Amino acid sequence: MESVTLDELDRLLLHALQLDARVPFSRIAAVLGVSDRTVARRFGRLREAGAVRVSGVSRSRAEWFVRLRVRPHGAAALSRALAERLDTAWVTRLSGDTELACLMRTSGALPLTELSRHPHVTDIGAQRLLRSLMDGWWPGRTSALTAQQIAALREPAPQRTAVELTDLDRRLLPALATDGRAAYADLAVRIGWSESAVRRRLDELRRAGHVRFHVEVDPALYGYTAQCLLWLSVAPSQVAAVAAQLAADAETAHVAAITGRHNLLAVLVCRDTNDLYAYVTDRLGALQGVDQIETAPVDSYTKRFAPAQDDR
């Protein structure tokens, strides 16, 4: 990523995108009191620098968190190989390059046998992400707009309804995975469909909750340099309460229910390791129902967003 410094307008724009990743620049401009061209130019600069990426995610694919213990000298090459796969959404190196973790999206079987045969992999495990338990993402990216501005930009929550995929969807969804903010006209040209049909179908998919959009921004741009993955074993009766408390904390970027030995997975973002230590010991240690905590510091991301996929 190129060197980027966020100013106030950048932060306002990024907050607006967190509310609705496809909100028109004209609408953002009207709320912020600047020109459409200024907003478009700011977004283009941030995207070209690798500071922000928007991708669409289809609900038809299962999400799996795959964790690999590796020999440190092979971590870099293996993480690059994982990043090149079409079924990985993001790939990160953990714990001083002794572990790798990736989010895999698939409509079929996981390639665990294939991955376990890699000469640098010593252990492998997978946990299904059952449900996101946090409304939105890290609050550090969503603290720039006023309440009035948020109300003017926020879209109604989607109504989760069943959707039968069409030929149009099988072309449209991979295109959105590559660029979640692509214009309707550009999407139409890319997939060979009419612009009106693309616009109408995407609106239907969004209202049904079949496609959601991720806006990826590096927390380091906000001055938060310590990131950590967190696994918690929580008493079943306390899962919802603990997740809600985590989701309300400024240090939590995301929290989800998962399968396996642990039942909650969280992503923590702190200003530095001292803040991370204080949060884990003081805050998490005081939560009722938490039996075990496991942490793994994020060393770097090899991949932060998913490329196009065949959504058949």
C-alpha cells in the first residue's frame, strides 16, 4: 500500500461507505457539503493507493476460518500461495510467522487435504462462521459523521428472504466480488447484460440480504497498530451477552459465532500492544461466562479482499 494520510474529509467518506458501500457519491457530497467530483476524486485516490477496497459477498457461499500452523521459513511462500487462490477472501500471517489464517468462501468442500500436504504445514483446522454478531465493523472507522449525517446516509436493513440464483446473478456476483462499487453501466458491459436489468437485480439481491458489501480499510491509517485474532470459549447461555459486550467495545473490529472448540471469534484493533494487553486482561478477564481465551497477533496481511469467483 502506498503511503497515505487520512484527513477529515477522507474519514467522513470512509464512514459513509461503511454505512452503505454503494451509496452514490452525489448523495455523500450533498451530506458533506462538497462537490460530487471532490468525493469521487478522494475515493479514487484512496483506492489507487490500496487504502480502501470494496467487495460484494454472496450469501450462497459458506465462510470458513482456516488456521494453519507452519514452519516459519515457509510462511511467506505459503501465504502468497493462499492469496492466489480464488476461494480465499483474506490471508494473514500470525504469531511471528508460526501460523497463517485465512477466510475461505466456498459452495463445496474445503481443500483441507490439499493444504495439509504442503511441506511447510504442521497442523490445520477449520471453523465454520455461523453468524456475524456485530452490526457493522470497527467503530474507529465509524466515528466521523454526526448522527444527522448518519441518518441521511443509512439504508434500511435488508429483509432476509430466499433467493433463487439466475444466470444474471452468476455473472453479476463475481463482478461485485472484484469491485463492489463498480458503476451499473460498467457492470452491464462486463457481464453482457442491460444496465436496467443489472440495476434492478442488484437492488433485489440487496433487499433480500443475499449480497452484502465489505469495506476494507487498514486500521493503521487511523493510528491503531496492534491487531489480534481472539478465540473465546463461552458458556452457551452467555454467548449472546458476551458477543454484545464485545461488539460495543471500541477495540473490537468484528465478532462472529463459530463452530469448534471455541464458539466466538473476534478481531481486535488497539493502538499498541500495551492497550491490547490491558484490554485482554482487564476487560475480557472480567466478562462473565468466558472460560478460555486464545490470542494470536496479526503480523501482516497477504490478502485483504476476494477476487472474482465462479458463483455457480
